[in-house]
Amino acid sequence: MIKYQLVLDVAGVIVTNLSPTYWVEMSALSGVSYEFLHNQFKHEIRELLWTGKISEEEFWEWIIRQCPSIETHEAQSMLYKHLRTLPAFDYIPGWSEVADIHLLSNHRQEWLEPLLEPIWPYLKSITISSSVGLCKPRPEIYTIVNAKLDPMLQVMYIDDQDKNMKPAKELSWNTLTADIEGKWLEQVKQMLYSN
């Protein structure tokens, strides 16, 4: 049986994405347009947040500046409400019996840790952008993960955004897009258990 290494994105693969649902709800609660909030986030603070160049506290201050009618605790509870596990999360213990599991995510470590705690024993490594100061698709963050991989085993990288695939392919990783319908889960099961 061929053993694989699965390198999984987190948001959109094993945990829900914040965008756009978080911004839609923030817009409805604050009366500030979704387009404005989403564009401001993307252009002003996204990379600073995901690379850890600003603190979580600074992020909440930024949110309140954009949406002055919202209290910090409301924005926080809304965010935590939107962070939920996806079906793939429950497969990780089983997959870890036949594959090495590595996580690679653009996210905040403090937001993910409580969610990921149940699967820690099944993971070989976790690389979160806010901890390493780099964001996908910067090639350097993939190189950090690549150094943790067994060079003798095949790698399958799974992400929900095609823009994040190019650096993985340049490292000779196989890639698979996590579609919203979850068809990718069947492909992974076939790959892991059909050898």
C-alpha cells in the first residue's frame, strides 16, 4: 500500500471560511455595505491579519472603526459562530491511519487552536500563517511545510482556492481542489484506500 502525505488547507477544507458569510452578517448588523467591508478588509488589513503583523486586538479595533455601531463582543461572537468544522474534519482520525496529515492555513492561530484541539493527536504538523509571518500563495510558506514532509512519500495538497495551487505544484506536490459539494472527499478516500 502506498502511504501518502495529505497537506490540507484549513478554512474551506476542514473548517468553514469566514468570508463572505461573516462580512454579510457584519453588514446586516452594522448597516455598512458588504462591498465596503469586504474591500476594506482585502485591501487594508487581510495580509496584516493573516501574517500576524497585527494583533488580534488591533483587528477588533479595525472592525469597530469600520462598523462603529457594533460592540467588540458582538463582532467576536459573530466570528466564533461562523468558525465550524466541516465534514472532512471527522475523517482526519481515520485518514491518519494510512497517511501523514499536515495542515497549512492562512489564519489566526488563536482562532483555530480551540477548533483543532480534538484532532491534534492525528496531525504530523500545523503551519498557520499568523505564526510564521507568511501567507499563501507566497512560496516560502510552502517551503516551510515541505521541510516537514517525508521526501520518500507522495504528497497530496488540498485547498479550496485554485490560486494557492501553483507553489504546491512547483514543489512537485499533487493537488486537489476542495469543491463546495464535497466530491473531493470521495477522491481522497479512493486514493487512500484503493492501493
